[in-house]
Amino acid sequence: MAALALLAFGVLAVARVATAQSAADVHFLTNMPPAGSVSTGFVFPTYPTKAFPAGKMADVVLGIRNEGSETYNISMIAGSLNSPVDFNVHLQNFTQLGYGQVIKPGEELSLEYKFLPDPRLEPRDFIVALTAFYVDSQGKWYSSTFFNETINIVEVKKIVDWELLFLILLFAIGISGIAYGVYAYTVSVGWVKSQKKRTRSRRPAGEAPPVMSAEDQQDWIKGTPYDNFAKNKAKAASKRASTAAH
Ligand SMILES: *[C@@H]1O[C@H](CO)[C@@H](O)[C@H](O)[C@H]1NC(C)=O
Ligand SMILES: *[C@@H]1O[C@H](CO)[C@@H](O)[C@H](O)[C@H]1NC(C)=O
Ligand SMILES: *[C@@H]1O[C@H](CO)[C@@H](O)[C@H](O)[C@H]1NC(C)=O
């Protein structure tokens, strides 16, 4: 019951947020008030070539000059990132920033606006539109879109590409695993002799050769002509011993 109530409340809250958001969006980005008597300019101090890394904060400086006879109060700057094919497709709406700065007739002002291209954006062309919203002394609203151009979203350049390093490491582990598997297989089918015996003969210079245990000796001579010779000799010796005992 409590869970159901909580769920209902959650749905209500989501619905309310959605309507509040769409009301604001309709007002600010799709139903813009007319332009006032201003001239505008812009500078992108950090990304002057308009190549913006996805997921990195970008900044723009708006220069705005009051060319009319009304005093304007610059209320806020907002913007969006739109499809390069259809401007009506708003892919991302940037955060609105409030200013509340006044420009009298004939005066000008510089305002900094920051926006964050979504880190999930594909590196390619988009349209970015940035708009200043302002109000005159009678409370009449105006807007001036001071930037509306094709921009380029680029991939963030990493100093150390950990993903790539990890892939290389995985690849190396995979390759050595395969190599060991092939080696183990060839040893098991007898194409290659195991390295174990051979490493035994490797010793630092000046050191006396290791003394072979009887067991080692057996291993070394196994299957060689000497082995047969030794076996025959042993057989003969035991025969001799048994005949001597009789
Ligand atoms: C951005 O705002 C517009 C309305 O101005 C709306 O249609 C669109 O869905 C919004 N886009 C996003 C990604 O929120
Ligand atoms: C300008 O607008 C802001 C709100 O956006 C307000 O706080 C401020 O008092 C206004 N300034 C003047 C001189 O009206
Ligand atoms: C930006 O320019 C496009 C045409 O390229 C236009 O359709 C759109 O309405 C403009 N957007 C704004 C906010 O002025």
C-alpha cells in the first residue's frame, strides 16, 4: 500500500516536472519574443574554431549594445544544440543562466555564458543557437539570437588512453595464452621436447657442473644405445651372480 502510494507520488512528481519543463521550453526556445534594438557580437575564448569537445564546458562572451531609447534588463541567456538537418529537432537544451544586468541606451555590456555539450554526442556537425532574453522598463520581453551556426563536436583528447592500454594488455595476455597453449600441445604430442631438462644444463660460468643423481642419469640414458648396453650388462651380472650362488 505504502509502496503504491509512493509510486503514485513518483509518477505525479515526474508529470509535474515534465509540464513545468515543457512550459519553460516552449516559452524560451521555440516561442521567442521579438528582437529589441540591440547589436550583438560574440567570442569563443576557449574554442575559437567552434570545435567543441563533447562533455567539456564551453564558454562564449556576448557583447551587446543598446541601440534603442529604452533601458534593457538582460534577464538571461539560454541555448540549444540542434540537428544540422532540421533545426526544430532540439537534441540538447543548455542550462539557462540568469544575469539581471541593465544596459542604458547607447551603452554596451559583455556577458559570459557557459554551456556543456553532452558527453554522449557523436563527433560531427550540429547547429548551436544561443539567445539573450531581456526586458524593458514596461516589462515587455525581447530576445536576440546572437549565435546560430554550424559547429563541430569533437572527441575529447586523452593524455593517456587507458582504454587503449587496457585493450593492448588484454591482447598481450590473450596472445601469450594462445602461445602457451600451442607450446603445451606440441609438447604433449611430442613435436617439441619440454624445456625443463635443457634448462638444467644452463649454469653460471665457473661453477662446477651439477652432479647427476642416479635418477637423473637413468632419465638421460633412457632409450639410448648405452641404456641397452647397461641393461644387458646388469642382466649378465645378475645371471652370473645367480649361477655363482648355485
Ligand atoms: C528542448 O526544448 C524544446 C522546446 O523549446 C523541446 O521541444 C525539446 O524537446 C527540448 N529538448 C530536450 C532534449 O530537452
Ligand atoms: C533586472 O532584472 C533582475 C531579474 O532578472 C532584477 O533582479 C533586477 O532588479 C533588475 N534590474 C533593474 C535595474 O530593474
Ligand atoms: C537558426 O537558424 C535556422 C536556419 O539555419 C532557423 O531555422 C532557426 O529558426 C534559427 N534559430 C533561432 C533560435 O534563431
